Amino acid sequence: MYRRLLAVFIPASLLSISGAAFAAQAENPAPEPSHNHRGGEKRIILENGEDAAITLWKPDLSTEPLTLEHGAVTLPKTGMDNYHAILAEKDWGDHKEAVIRYEYRHGPPSKQSPARLAAQQKTEFEIVPDPIPREHYRYHARQEWGFLLRFQGQPVGGLQVVLQTSNGSRLSATTDASGRVKFRIPDDFPGLVKGERDRRVGDFSISSEYLQGNRRFTTQLSTDYRVSPVHWQSTRLGLLVVGIGFIAGGIIGRVNKAGEGK
Amino acid sequence: MSGVINLSVLRKLVQIGAFVFFVYGGLVTGYYLEDKISRSLPALSCAYDHQGADLCTLIPIQHQMDHRLGETIASGGNLMMGIMPTLITLGTFLILFVLLNKAFCGWICPLGTFQEILQIIGQKLGLRRHESLSEGMVKRIRPVKWFILLLLVFAFPLLTGMGMLNHDLGDPFCRICPSRILTTLATGDSSQIYLDTANATTIVTSLLADFLFGLMIALALTVRQPFCRICPMLAMHAVFRKIGLLRLVKNATPRCDRCALCAKACPMDIREIHTDMESRNVTFEDCTLCGRCVEFCPDQDVLQLKYTRFPVFSSSPQYFKKRKKQQTQWEKGNLIAWFRKRSAAPETGSS
């Protein structure tokens, strides 16, 4: 019997809620849902990670082995910005498990597109964000995002994929012929107050399974998501203000024209 | 240039190409082109646009003021380390800026293009247009762009980084920038039109953003380039305009005192092009190097767009005559004129 290696990486602040097996913690956690601007070290808590091979993939596709210490790995300063991938793998012969998490790290410009990191095969069976959220974008509830499932670098269609959130939601979908699947992230944070900004961060994981002969591959992509700003931002009122601005512009235009005529 | 092709038409084609590339180019080039070429395009190309191919320099500058320089000052850190990212951003900005100078405004900027398209729509709808704003109004408006640059791009983010203002003022210009709304809307994303009730700052900034966007649309139908006149990017360009390789050059003659066609043609109402008889380099602070003044100058080589020492485009009587005719033709066709013609047609037929 093996102990299941992986569940999700989650912010440490949510550990008590989810009791999940993986947790990521910035040494200087920012209160805002923004990238960690410090580029300092970061700890990733990894439960059941004994004997797992843990690898840090950098934006330039170089790798560095990470060591588990007291149930956690520390992401070192890598001297480059942009997305890094933390991959944990366990192989029991007939079953290989992999969990991956993409973390944005600050530092001197890497001069690398994260598309390269996403395109690179990092383990046999993996789930890749398609696309990785770019600057100014994060996963938020209610948004639809795409993911790509690849086995040995090739997209796999017709696979069942499951999304689970730390707030208890569960969705499932099937990959299309090009190995892609889309999920609308559930708006499932409890206790939201209309009109008030909520900066809570939850975690969701996307997982799937693939069989090749007698060998089973399970894979999981873990990431965080945030409360939808829809709860404190009103598009309807915004449009109303745009309309008021438009009318004001029309009036100013007419007044100026009348003034010119005099 | 022959047929219907003139400098303005050529510029419109470049503008539309640039608009498509900067607003949708990420679909072709990949999302992170900006990481490779530049994070500091000298034009308003918004990072909030999920399909964009580059982003405007004002975004990293605000972030660097907030997260680098401001925090470094507050923590008593190494000032040089704090300011270095901004210097790198400005360096990248300058590399691009030297190549095209303020033509980034007149030829590349998506928001400038959008306003010009609105102006065409206004003209074609037959809305009564302001050929130019009064001199007094132009003079009153000119300092606004400097205030926006200094306060919203530099001061507020810096004070936020120093912990003196709340985090929502870390990127105040982006929060009110019409390009953020425009470029995201252009990709079918309406998420940037909102009234944000999180706190007083977000209420004020989101109100301002939405109001300014509506105001700009209405004004652009009748006034040339309304937002460009207060755009902090124009101010930033103005600081460095002397080092750009492309410039507007004037070889003044006594006739310059009289016709003023260049000033009338200028979408930014720069009367100094006409009145200044001393300067050779007349790339004034509000100039966008669109070249309209050169097109509408009736005298040989009096106005020129020059790339370093080489004339790229020069005024000439022949071009002027042709251009004026084209302009008259272009302005004749509008919806109101069409309706008038249509309603007058039966009367003509019966008489």
C-alpha cells in the first residue's frame, strides 16, 4: 500500500480549511492578490511527499532538484522572473503519480516566454494551463479557463477530467480531440457579502488518469483562485456612468459649438 | 503619392495594422511577447487586454514606483537598486522612442486610432465638428497631461509604495485610462467596465474611468483627439522629443505669417507651427507627428518630416492642391448631406 502522494498545493492560510496535502507559502505573503514582488524564497508544504522526486523547472527550462525537509520544500531564488513549475513525482512501477504547480517568481527578467515552460514535457502525463494567466490576470471564480492534457508530449482526447475546489465543488468534463478541456471556475466561496471586496484565496485542482497497458498514470494540476470581483464590481452601474459621460460629452460639445458661434 | 493614397490614408492603414497587432497580436505571437521585446511600448497598449501583443510603458513605471522605489525608500534600502528597474524601463522606452519619436502617438497608439475612427464616424454622420479649439482652451488644457503624468504615474504610486496611500492608488492612471476599457472591449471582454464599491478610492477611480470613457467617445465625434490632449504618454514623449530621429522641421518663409493652414490642419491645435518663425525643429510638445500640417502646407519644402537629416515627406504646392481636393471630396459625403440630397431630389425632378 502506498500513501497517496498528492492532492493540492494550497496557500498555507487555508490549510486548516482544506486539510489538503500540499501547501505553498510565501515568506512575505502579500495581502493583495498580486504576484510576490520580492522574489524571495518560498516554502511549499508537501504532505506524503517522502520518496517523491521533486523538481523545480525554471523559465529557461533548466531544472533543479528540490529536497523535502520537514514536510516542505523551499523554492530558492532562481535569479529570474516569470513562471516556474514545481513538479512532484512518485513511481510505484505499475502506477506513476505527478502533481504540478506553476508559481510566478519575481527577479531579473528571464527573457523567456512562459509558453515555452508550458510546452515543455515535464512528466509523462501532465495537465497544462492553456493559457497560463498573464500579467494582471489570475484565476477567479466564474471565469472560464482552458487546460491541455498531454501524455508523452501528445494531446490526449476523450479523457475524463475532474476539477475540485477547496470549497467543496466538483466538476467533471471530457477532453476534446485536441486534448483540451474548459472549466468555469465555481463561484463557491462561502459567506460573501454583496458590495464588499473579498480577498480570500482558495485552491482548485484538476486531475485525470491515463492507462497505458498495465501502467496507470495519474496527474494533477494545482493552483489557486480568487473570489470573483463581480461581487463588488457592477458592470451595469459602470455602463450607466459611461452613458452619463457620453451625455456630458455631447452637452460639452454643443455648448462649445454655441460659444464658437457667438 | 497617387490616386487616393495620401499621407493620411497611409497613416490610417498603419494605425489600423498597429491596432490589430497590439490589441489582438497575442493570439498569433503568443501571450508573452512583451517579455521578449519590451514591456514599455511608447503607446497606450493595455496589459489588461488578454490578447494583446505588448504593453504600455506607464504600467511598469507605476508598478516600479509602487513596488520598487517606494518600498525601497520606505525601508531605507539601496536607492540605486530601487530606481534601477525604472531606469531599465525608461531605457527600453527610449530605444523605441528614438526610432519613431512622437509618431508613436500619431501612427501607433490604439487609443489615438480609436479617437480618429470616432472622428470619421462623427464626420460621416454629419455632426457639426469643431475644426479647432480656441487658443485659450488649448492653453488651459495643455498642463493637464503634465499633472496626470506627475501625479498619477509617478507620485501616487510612489507614495503608495512608501505606505502613505492605500494600495488601490498603486496604479491610479491605469484605473482611469480609457485604453484599458477600449482594448479589453475590443476583445469582447466587458469586465473592465465596472463601478467598484470596495472602498472610496475604487469608487472614485472607477467612476472617473467610466465617465472619462463615455466623455471621450462623445467628444471624439466632434472634437479632434480629445483624450490625447491630456494623455500622460504625450507628456512623457514631450520630455524626450529632442532625441527622436523623426522630427517635424520648418523652413519659415514670410508667407508663413499669413495662411495658417498648417495650424488648422493640426489635430492637436498647435498654432505655434504657424506662428513660430524662429525654430527649425517644430516638434512641439503636443505634436504627434501625424504629418497633416505638412500635407496642408502649400509651399515647397516649408514643412518637412525628416528622419535624422533626410526628408521623408515634404510640403509642395502640387501635393497640397491634390490633398485639398481630396479633403473637400471626403468631407462632402456625410449622412446629413445624403438625406438633404435625397429629399431635394423629387423637388428638382418636378421643377
